[in-house]
Amino acid sequence: MTSPASAARPVILSLGGAEMELYPHLGGTVRRLSLVPGQGGDAVDLLAGDEEHELEENPWFRGRLLFPFCDRIPGGGYRFEGKEFCLPANQEDGSAIHGLLYKMPGRLVSKSTSPSARRVDLSWLLGEDAGYPFRLALSVSYRLFRSGSGIAASIAFRAVNRGEGPAPVGFGWHPYFHLPGLAADDMKISIPCEHYVEVREDLMPTGRLVPVEEGKASAGFYDFRRSRPLGKGVYDIAYPIEKEKGESGRTVELSSDTISLAMNTQGAFSFFQLFTPPNRSAVALEPLSNVTDAFNRDDMGALTLLPGKSFSGSITLSLRRL
């Protein structure tokens, strides 16, 4: 039995000191997440979420789920199957950014508990917007679960095309991470990717994938293959996930001298986006299936989902002490 989750109140999952706070009425936004390291001990707060007065407007999309597209579509316009569409603008320059889900109330499908896990499932049905008239059903499962002596978390999604024709689609998550007692500039980051997506000054992709050891005056500015501090650099750049044969996903890490957060992606995710907000109080490391302007080009990760077909993916977060 499903129920509307339209009330402006969070759903909180709690297990062994760990917590996940999410807002169904704001498109399933994850506002808070604390996990317990695999070796046990106290829970560690990991997300920089909105203050109470920011929740509705959410100026930096903190913790938002991004669906049915990620990043920006300039002017909101795109062409699909020979037809022109225009998405509602949510930026001052008329662009559409980060999908439609962020202000769509989800339905609470189920909530379950066991000695080893806590889980909640939400769902949405798209297709009422003139700029995106494609009938897609999205389900998202949020979990806290025991892993060794610690508590880990996961977010898993599945989208199904319920319409009569193909649909362009993408999915992502926009978390901002921090670690206790550590400035964002001092946070160590590991991104095991060999290339980045080159962009123009307006952040539109050029179509080139550039080796990470090149660019921005070189000296490895974009190279995080070996864990290193973020430093003072300003980033808003995507890294394509180049899976080795037999690999189903990739893991990025954020760490201090004493603790490391691992984020593993599986399934449809094809990029990690690294973004440093102006206040530099946290760092965004976003798992995405597509990047900027993907609906208008065939090289930035947008999928065409045929009727009755689905695509899916999962994000798993875990902590360990060093």
C-alpha cells in the first residue's frame, strides 16, 4: 500500500548510531548521513546539508536526486526523435539544471526494519510536464545496513519506461561531503579515472576526453588517481568511469589522516563530477549517468530508454578508520 509523502517532514533511518535523514516531498533529498566505521566506534557525520530555512529553495542542490537528467541543459531546449522540447528554467540564464525531481513529492512505498538493516522505498511517476512528456516510473531504495562492525548506507534506483515511445533519461545524486575537523581544502580525494571531460569557459563540453595529467597548467591539476589533498583549486569537472573488463563499478574515496569514506557506484553510473562550492565548506563528489547538455548530444551519457525497458544503478557508502 503506497501513501503520499507530501508532508514537509523527513523520514529518518537509524541503526546502531548511524542515521540517514531524507525528505520525500523534496524529491527524496538526503539531508543528513552519519555512518559507523567498519572497525566500530562512534558514528561520523558526512553530509553538508541545508539549514532549515534553505530546504525548500536548496540553492546548491545539496543532497538532491537528479532525474531525469543531470547537470545543465542551456536554455532548457533539446531535440528528441525529431521533436523540440523545452524544460522549465530554474536558473537565471534560462537554463534547466539537475532534472525535475527535486520538487516532486515521492510516494512512500514501504519501510522495513530488521536486526541488520533499515530500509525505505519511494516512487515517482513522470510524464505530466510539457518539457518532459515521457511516462517514466522511478523507484529509489535507501538503506542502512551492518557491514562488519560498522554501519554502511546505499541508495539504489530503477527507472522504467511506462510510455509508448522511447525516452531520454539520466540519473544522479548531488551530495556535499565533509569530514570532522577537516577543512575541505585539506580533504584527500581519490578518483581512479584516467581522463576528464574538457569544457569551454561556459562549462559546455568540447567533446574531448583529456588525460588527467594534462590541462589547467598541468602539474596534475585534474589528477586524483593517487589520493591527495584537494588544495585551493576550483573544480567543476566530470570524470568518465572507464571500467576494466569484468568490472561492474568504481570507487572514489575522501579521507583525512584518520578516516576514509568510500563511495562505490554500480550499474548505470558513467561519471563522477567534482565540484567545489564558493564557500569551500565541503566538496561535492557526484555519481552521474550523464553530464552537461547530454540530451543534445550523444557523447555525454544520456540513455534512450525504450518502452517497457529499465535502467538502474546503486551507490554504496562505507567508512573505515586508517
